[in-house]
Amino acid sequence: MNSLEEVMLEVYRLDYAEFDVLPEHRFSHAHSKAMKKILYPNYSLMMDYRIEQSRVPLKKRILIAALVIILAMIGAAVGAGALKGLRRKTGSDIKAADCIIVWGTTWFEDGIFYETQNMDGESVLCYYSKEKDRSAVMCGMPECTHSSKLSPDCGALAGSNTHSRYGYNRIGDKLYYISIMMPTDDTIGSLDFIESDIDGKNRRIVASIEDTYIPFINDVKYLDGHVLLTYYQNFDLVKNENTGEFEFVYLDKYRFYMQWIDILTGEIETLIYREEYDGIGRGTVYENVVYYSYKYHDVPPTGEMLTPETAPPRCGGFYIRDLSTGEEKFYEDIWPFPDSYIHFSLDKIMADDGKSDKICLYDPETDTFKAIADHYNGGYTSDGKDALFAENTDSKFWTRYNFETGELTQIPGYTGYPRIFPQSARTIGNTTWVNPDSLPGDRNLRHGYVDRDDFYAGKFENIMMIKEVELQ
């Protein structure tokens, strides 16, 4: 077996026992038996009954049949509760998210999806397996060139009308991602949620947000049986009533959306919509409540190049909106770090205080943000256990905060070149991945990883750089 086949097998490797990713696996193949055990706890008892029933007298058979039916009904109810519990994840489930997504890269504990380019400049989806220490193009065709000119059926390539792809994730034996589609004669473009086989074949559109012209995607998350999209539009195509032609226009007021799509049904729900000057944000959903940060200007842009001295004041902050009641709380000039939305828990929301350059921690008991340390230049990372950030301009030391003990500890900072900052890192389980283009050495080595405990102890010499696929 060659190395590419080994890596593809690693991609296909699934653990059906724990259902870590999402509960909505198809009832097929290896999923079927495991899911039946969850849905029907008395499934094996029913099978044993079928085998043995011919040996039992008729009256006993009737009594046993009635008993089995009752047990099956109880089991179905329990199973439905179990499934409901899976679909509506708890806070601990969300903290243990199976992946972290930034645009075209998805980090898992055991590997990453990433994009590279072929000689024609086309994006090609690849996967790196930590276990095999190898990368492979996500294509199962032998002798494929991974180029639309010579291999138009390559599953690792985007479609011909695709602008870009984001948010790759493996769920069961399927691959999911978001595809931004270019305008056609019939539409100004769309934002499509795609399902395919793991090798990119047999694609279908699960849901389409139509008439959406090339939005800027801030965030993609898979949680609670949905894919959550956070994006904004700062330009659009508008039809000229006189000519009938579409014209490109800039939007003074950005359109900001938080929408999620049901992975099973494709139903689209808009959770947050705002329209303000230069309005952008990000957030998450937890127990039917949306937590998001949003910044905007309260005056229209002038069209001139802005400087810190001439820019209008930044408005906004941190918002908490209850989807059941519509009530919304607002914390002015509080800006939670992106990792607070990834490893989410109410008592672990860390934010930048825009007024005093302090790093703050949310206190649920007082419903306030309390300063715990100085903070410099936005650098921050967290895995829900510890947080790392820079307190000052001295890059020789970083500060580690332990959420359980509240202890602040200085650790050695990274002083190599190119620089690694705290925000360069993303931690999943026992693996910390270092952001692309943050490691020294060969420019083709854009991704690295290290044991989580080593990273939070400042042992950066243990970072391992991975070799990407190089296409000819």
C-alpha cells in the first residue's frame, strides 16, 4: 500500500462508539448497529427473543411478546432522550469541539484539512494525518493530475463556478463544507452548504443562501446539529432598471449575519442580522442563546484613507441575545477573544477591555467583566483549561492563566523568526497547532504542531513541522 492510500485510510478511519463529531450520522454501514444500540437499548434482547421464541409454549410466548413490546417502548423513549441529548449538546460538549476552522483550514486533534494550489492556481483540498505523518490530496483517483484541464473529475478541486471554499469537516463518512458561488445568468451568487463523499465525489447542495454576492466569512462552526455561519457583505450586485445589467456597488452599511443550517434538513435560520456602517462581528450559540461581539461606526465612511487619529470612534461590544425571549444584554467596549467562542463556557469568556487595555474575565455571579491582568496587542489563545497572552511588549515572556485556580504564571515566550504569537496557536485535545506561515524554515512548511502541555509550558523547541503536498 502506498503512502497516499494509507493517508486516505486514515481519513476514512472513524470511531462509531462515541459519536464525538455530531449525532446526525446516516443509519448505514457501521453506524447502523451502533445507533440502534443508542436508540433501542433492548435491541439485543429483542434479537435473542426472536431466536428462542419457537422453543417456548404459546401462552408464555404471548406473555414474553407483551413484555418485549413494553421493554421496546421504554427503550425507544430512553433512546429518543439519548438522541435528543446528542442533538442538543451541553456546554461541555461544545467545549470539546472536534475541530477549529479558519477559512480553508480545519484543525482536528489527529490531523488537518488544508488547501494548496496546483500549477494553474486552482485550490486543491489536502489532508495531513498525524498518525501517518503524511499528507495526501483528497482524491481517490489513480494517476489524477488534480488539475481541471487534465483531470476535470478530480474530487479535490472546487467546481468551475466556485469562488472559494471554507469550513471543511468530516461527519461520518461524508465531507461537508461551505462554498461561495460566483454569479451566473440566473443569480448574483450564493452561499452553499455542500455534502459529498470523503473523496469529494457525489456532491449535493444541502442548503443554499441565494442571491448572496461574495460575502466575507468570519467564522464557521459545527455545533448542536447545525453549521453556524458568521459573515458580512460590504458590496453587492444591483440590477440597473434602465439597462437590465447588474452593477457592482459598495455598501456603506455592511450586512452582518449569523445564520445556522440544520445539517439533516438544510433548514436555514437567521439568528442575528444587523446593518450598520462598517459592521462586523463573530460569536457562538449555547443553549438557545447567541453570544457575539459586534463593532461598527455610527457615521458613514468618507471615502478617505483613515488613520487612528481620523477614524471615527468604534461602537459596539459584547452582546447576549436569548433566542426564546428576544431579550438582549449589552456590554459596551468589551471584546471577547475568538478562542472564547471556540472553547465556550460562560465563566471562561475572556475579553479585551477597549477602555483600559486590560484582559478581563466574565463573572456570572455579578454579571460583569473583571480585569485580571494587563494585555498587549491582542495576543491571546485558550483551550478552556489555560489561557496564554502577552502582558507587555517584552516578547521574552508570556502569561499563562489557569481557569480552575485563577493563577497567573510567566512562561518563556517565543523569540524566533518568523514570530509566533499566542494568537498563532489553536488547541484541540492534546494537540496545539501553530498557525500557517508562523514557523521558521522552509516556506512550504506552513503548519506545525506540538503537545498541548509543552506549548502551554513554553517548550516551543518541540514543535514539529509538517510537509505539505507539492503539486507539479
